Amino acid sequence: MSIIQVEHLKSFFKTDEGIVKAVDDVSFELRENEILALVGESGCGKSVTAQTILGLLKSPPAMIEGSIKYHGQELVGLSNKAYHKLRGKEIGMIFQEPMSAFDPLYTVGDQAAEAVAVHSKLNKPEIRDKIIAMFNKVGIPEAENRYDEYPHQMSGGMLQRMLIALTLACDPKVLIADEPTTALDVTIQAQVLNLMRDLQNEFNTSIIFITHDLGVVAELSDRIHVMYAGKIVEKADVVELFDHPKHPYTKGLLASRLKREMKGQILPFIKGTVPRAFEFPEGCRFHPRCPHAMEICKQKDPDPVAFENGHVCSCWLYLKQNKTDGVESQ
Amino acid sequence: MASFIIRRILIIIPMMFIVSFICFFLTELQPGDFVSQYLENPRISPEQIELIKERLGLDQPPMTRYVMWLKQIITKGDFGYSFAFKRPVIDLIWERMGWTISIALSTILFQWIVAVPLGIFSALHPYRMWDYILTFVAFIGISIPNFFFALILMYLTNSSGGLFSSQFIGAPLTWAKFYDLLQHVWLPIAVIGLSGLAGLMRVMRGNMLDMLGAPFVNSLRARGLPEKQVRKHVIKNALNPMISIAGMELPNIFSGTVITAIVLNLPTMGPFFYTALLNHDQYLVMTFLMFIAFITQIGNLLADILLAVLDPRIRMS
């Protein structure tokens, strides 16, 4: 059963420098009870995808096309008013920078209570109890006292837990986590990841987990979608992707992970940088950086190719192989 | 919080000493002194001038006079004697303080009541027709000199300035007199308020736009808060930086509107200060400057306290 069905989603922005195709023809589904990871370098359109789903992009300048279905309900073109009923209550979101996700002038408790009050019929003391219980659940020590403190009095890890608690206190069916551990230091990262996995098991929330960190993904997610320059280039189960990466970009990403044996060597990396969003190259957008780039890659965008186990990859290497029999798989 | 306020109040004392020193030597740097005006008067002989100098204490070296002045202030609360009015300067300033402060405060109130809502409106509909119109009007407001605007309004309303019609000057306070005051007082408030109002509106608009783009606003929306509630958060955050501006505004209105006050014929301290400056009425000038500095300090103190009340980050550090 899919909860969210995204089809041919496009989020373009009109800017003075041209049209930014931040998300260009992206399709995927989020299934019940799964953690789906969207992986890619900064600027590849992961966050824009998330914000598009929640209707957080201001239009204009954003131009959104395609379809996003939540339990069959079309979200593209939904009125702001209808979105208010959805945000927080059905789809919750947590952000990369917990420090800047809170209004600095209100206590964390007040902010959590404000959000819960919008979505539930509980009275004030009940809301307070619910939030403190949730604070306890996410491992905030002295939750009772912390309730009345201000964001600037907390550490980043603490605030991220609170943001998770606040979001889950509204009982969303779907949680979108936009790089929730990127701004935290490593020990706290692990705690937050474990927490998210535990909470997912407990509340049966489906999660879209956005990150650029493949290590994080390996630990947490069920399926992985790799994004590059506004497109999804590869989709696979987590084990499948790590064992049999297909797309040259995915291979590059996996090769760039640090290992102990690399000490003293030049670290592997993908040559070049992500192109700027208003000057994406023609054809396959990865071709200028791709070690296997062919003539066709510069001209036409490859269509997705399906492999076994739901593995999908958009790359001419495989399309060619399908067309002309006998070319050796590399 | 209490220690914060006490610390802020205590800081005023050394500040005022420094200010008194600067005030004294600034006025001292002015070429000539009170008796200079008699030098070209053929009816006053050089001997008489020396006599006047001696009587006023102007023959003493500056440092001695400064120490004496300071001593009188601290021990007796005596800020000196106006050469021109032959009365204690503190009395002269007190007489004008009431009108000065009430006009200044009403002006600030007027500015805020108009500027803040317009700034918010402008920011919520940016780059639309009304935003452009308000921006245009605001720039006119900033560009027109106050005194010139005063002249235009006086011409249009056929007013001769002042705060009362002639029959009410010196009359006891009655409802009729109060009504007459209301008919006059809007003019200086509108004139003095206009330029600051335009600036405030632009600042408020800028703050609002900054805050609307702040990451926490996205987070608030993602929690499903209705736009009205999100707006409340944004406005509160945008308003805070304005408070420090308000603290600085009081002295600005006192000292920045001298010419306007002369044009409008207002019984405030501005025109009075201007005359004192021309007359080399040293103690009056110094005390006036001290007074402005003191008001600045008080204004900042109040702004800081208010800011601390509203912003937990300041309150707790």
C-alpha cells in the first residue's frame, strides 16, 4: 500500500538568471511503514521535493506540475486552507537545523502545545501532559522542567529531539525528515537515528528520510532513491543498492565513503561539482562528471530501466545493453 | 533581571560624567564667550567688560570653571545661571520640559501607531501596488525637510503655529482650551512624526520580510499552524528590533527638530537651545546638552528593559 504517490513531479523556479529546474520529473512512492531515503549531494533537489509535498513553496516563484497523491488525495494545486489540515496532522516534517526551527521568543513547550492544539480537541492540561510524555519518550531528561525553557537554552541534539517530539505529538501518518542529523555532532547523530527507528516501530509512521550521508541511510532505511540534479537516477532496496549499485553516480557516492585502509592515500571522489540549477547540461545531467560518458549521454536523457527486485536505474549503459545484445555488462 | 537593571542604571553615572566633560569642552571650543557681544558695543568700555567677565566667573581658567560647575551640580543640584535670562538654567529648562516631552512622546506614539501596521501590511503584500505606493510616499516623507513640510502645512491650514490660539495663551486650563490645543497640536505631531514614520515603516517592512524568510517560519507552517498564527510569530519577532530604535528616537526628536520647532513657534526646548547657543549662554547650552544625553540614556534603558522582557535570549544572558 502506498501512502504517498508522486508522479512526474516538477518544481521549477522562475529567477532572474533563468528557470531553475530544482525537481524535474520525479516519480516515487512511499509505502506504509517504510523508511524511504532520498540521497544526493546538496542542491540536487531533495529538500525541494520535500517542501513541495508539504506545499511549503511559495508560488510564484515556484511552478509545480505533476501529481502528488496522499491516500489518493491530490495535493498539487491544493488550497492553503486545505493544506493546513494536512500539515502536521497527516504529514509532519522535521528540519535540518533544529536551532532555527523554533521561534526564539516562545518556550519549546508553548510551541509544541500550539501545534498540538491546532490538530486536537484536547484541553490545555491534557496537551501539556501529552507533550511531556512525548518529551520523555524521545529521551529528554527532566522533561517537566524543559517544557518551560526557551530554544536558546537547549543544545542542538536536545532541540532536534524536541522537534521530533513536537511533530510526533500531532500523530502524523507520514514524517518527512530533511537531513535531521546533519547539523548534529556524531554521537548525537547516532542517538537521534536510533530514536527515529524506535519511534517508527512504535507509531508505525512512514518516513521519507532525506540525507546526503550514505552511512546514515544504510543503518536506517528500507529503500533508497538516489537523486542527482533534480532527477531520481536510481531506486533500490538498501541491501541491493549497496551490493549492486548500477548508476555511475551511485557507484561514485559509494566509492567516496571513507574506509580505514585509505589512510595516507588520496581519498576517492567524484570529479567536478553538481552543476548550478539553471544550467543543467543537456542529455543525462551526470554526463560531464561520468567516467563512462558516451555520445548518446550528451544528447538524450535516459529512461529508467527496471531490474529484478524493484531495482530501477536511469542510465544509457543499461539502455544500450538492452538494445544491442551481447555488450558486456560492466 | 533585577541585577541587569541595576547594572544598567549604575552605568549611567560614569556615562554622565563623561558627557558633562564633553559638553563643557565642546561649548568651550566655541569661539568667543558671552561677553563677546559687548565688545563692539561703543557704550560699554573695556573695563566694564572685564568687570562683567569677573562677575560671571569667565576670567577663571576653563578647568577651574568645569570643576566648580560639577561641584555645584553634585552638592547643590545647581546647574548654573543663565547669563541672558539671569535665572538658574534648571528653572528655564523645567519650564519647557513639559511641552517638549509631551510633544515628543505623542509624536513617537503617532509614528508607531501608523508606521508599524503599514510596515506589516507592506511586507505581507510585497511588490504589489499598495507596497509601491507606500514606499513612494515613505521616500517623499524621508526626503522632505521637516521645516519645509511644516511651512506647507501651515500655509494649507492657514495656521500660524503655536499650541494655542492667542486668546487662550496664559488662560487657565479649561475644556475649551484643551479643545483648542487639540486643534493645534496635530500639526507639529504630524510634521515631526512624518519623516521618522517613513523610516520606521521601511524598517518594519524590512524586519518583516527578513522574518518571513526565517527558517522557523517554514517550520511553523509545517506544523500546520494557520497563517494567522504564523503571522503572529513573525510580527512579534519583527517588532523586537524596533524597540531599540524607539529608545534612540526621543533625543532625536528633541535635538533634530530645532528648526521645525522655530517655524512652528513651539514652546519647546529646541528653539530655546538655539538662542542660547547664539548668545554663548554657556551654562544653559551645557545643561541642555546634558539633559539630552540623560534622556538618551533613559530612553535606552527603557528600551533595553522592554527588550529583555520580550526577548528571552537577552533576558537570560
